Amino acid sequence: MKVLIVAHTKDGKFSPFVQEQALALSEVGCSVGYFGIEGHSVMGYLKNLSSLKRKISDFKPDIVHAHYGLSGLLATMQRKVPVVVTFHNGETLRWWVNYLSSLCAFRSKYVIYVAEHIRQLSYYKARKYSIIPCGVDLEDCSITDFESARKLLNFEDGKKYVLFGGAFDNLRKNYPLLREAVELMDDRDCVVCLEMKGLSRAECVLRMCACDVFALPSKSEGSPQALKEAMACNCPIVATDIADIRHLLGDMDGHFICNFDPKDLAEKIKAAFDFGDRTAGRERLVDLGLTNDAVARKLLDIYKMVI
């Protein structure tokens, strides 16, 4: 089966989760082509329509799989090939994007939401849909044992390391809440907060293996990839109760849900420190069917059904 992936690109590159999902589709037998959307704003997207039609004419896909609502809207402006679109959360953050994404959902043959709340927040709720979070490549998230990882990163003995699930300056990820929480802790001088900004995948994974806690006090998420990668590294996790986080974490030991309150977050981080062990997060991901190969097979079934 020939699948054309359509998504916005930055500096000529797709988002890592889009690229990784496409590679997983290749591994389950799909012939995958790519069309990167350049430009911003609605008009910027529409300028890609003639190029997209040429790509479809040349590649002759059986299905077009677009990521994000505006990319999907562009893809549905051709009616030659059926379109499947994945909504990742950005579609619901602004009213006009939600409106245009609703047009895309109406015109698509099938919609995939990475979490149920995205469907609930969408103005138009697709009738033919599935809830399928993006998967994780377990090979990319290979585990380095805790002590070895700390030595590789030159972590200090007696310090507790908290890996923040993003960049400190990303307001949506809510680092100020984590900073307030740490200031309330009795042993705050021993707590070191690290960010993921500017790190490669391998560097992030090594930090997840070495840190005592992964913290994600976000205000908004789709189905957070960084949290799933931390689970794959068996890192204890503290996160706010948004998106599908409660479902992802389940009731496993070492996973903690916090409120948007610095005192509660501080208490949950301390509980994670006291837990003092690695979790079974990797096993949880497998049980949920959220490895890249398992997700790719679900997508292949959807493509066959649509065709």
C-alpha cells in the first residue's frame, strides 16, 4: 500500500513523531512518500495545493495521511485520493483553527485523535474516528541502568535530579509551577531541575534514565510524547491531570498525578523521591499497544478499511 504523509515542516524537517510513525509504517509493508508543507497562515498552506496535486499525480498513493487539521484541510482540497487526518491538539487551541480543522474533519474519510479530549473540544466531531496516541520507538528509548547513566552525566552524589518535560521558557509546559514547588521543599538545595531544550533524542533518553523524577506540570497537551518516552525509560513521573496522562500512567507505583498547586506538586515530587526505584512504565506502554510497530499496524487496518 502506498501512503503519502502530509505535514508541516520546519527547516525542511517533519516533527520527530511524524517521521517515526512514517518509518514504522514502512516496516509493516507500506510504501511511504512525503509531502512537506512550507509556509505559515492559511494562505501559506494553500500555496502548497498545486505542488501537493503534482506529488499525488507522480506518487499515486492509495491514501493520504495528514497530520494536524490545517494540513488535513489542504489534503482534502484534492478529491482524487481518500484522506485520513490525525489531530494532535493544536487544532483546538484557537477558535479559527478549530473551525478550519472541523471542515477538514468533515471532508476527511477518517479522523484519528491522539486523545479523547481533542475530539470533545473539536467543533465538529468526526463520526468515523479512532483514539490512537502516537507510539514510542522502544529501541530509541533503550534503558541505561540508573547508576551508570548518572555516572555518564557526572551527576553529583546526594543530589536529586528532576527532568522537566520540555524547555523552561515554554509557558505551556509550566516550568514556573515546578520552580515554585521546589522552593517549598525542605531539601530544595539538593534538588536540581534540568530541561530538555536543545538535546538530541539520545541525550533526552539518557537523562530520563539518570533522573530521579520526570516532571510534566503542563497546562495543555495532546498525548505527550516526552512523558511516554520517560515511561519507556522506567523513570518515576509526576504530571498534571490533563489530556490522556491519567490513562497513560495508570495506577502503577512510581507514577503520580498532581494538581495545579505548588504545594501538591512538591508533595508528589517528594513521594516520587521516596519511591526510590524505577517503574514498570515500559511494560505499561506495551500493554497499552503504544509501541510504534503496534500503532503502525492499527493505522494499516484503518487504511484498508477506508480504501
